Amino acid sequence: MDLNRLKQLKLADPFRPFYLLLNDGRRFFIRQSYEFAVAPDGSRVAVSGSESVVLLRLENVRDVDMSVAAAK
């Protein structure tokens, strides 16, 4: 996954929800920009859920799916 793309998604105004897709098939729905963060060195992505935060290595993020934004 391209680090610059993730940064652009985070700073988008207006923010558009999307799914973060992982290599292992998991996906995380990002509703708001504050629900994810990128480490300053770009090596990890943090995704906050309802009760926890998941740290992911950037290399494990396959893609993003923006189609959810169009459907809502």
C-alpha cells in the first residue's frame, strides 16, 4: 500500500469512509479520519475499533476500497 495514498485519505476534506483491505483477507471499515493513524516513519497503521486499537504493518495493507462511500 502506498503511504502517500493513506495520508491523502486521512486528510481528505470532506473525509470519505473506506475499507482498509489486508493481505490476509481482513478488512477494517474506517468511518472517520480519527479512526486510523499512520506512524511517522510510515511502517505501521493504527486502526481504532469500538474497544481496541489494532496495529498493522504497512506491508500487510493490500489496498483500500472506496466503493462504500459511493453507496452511502
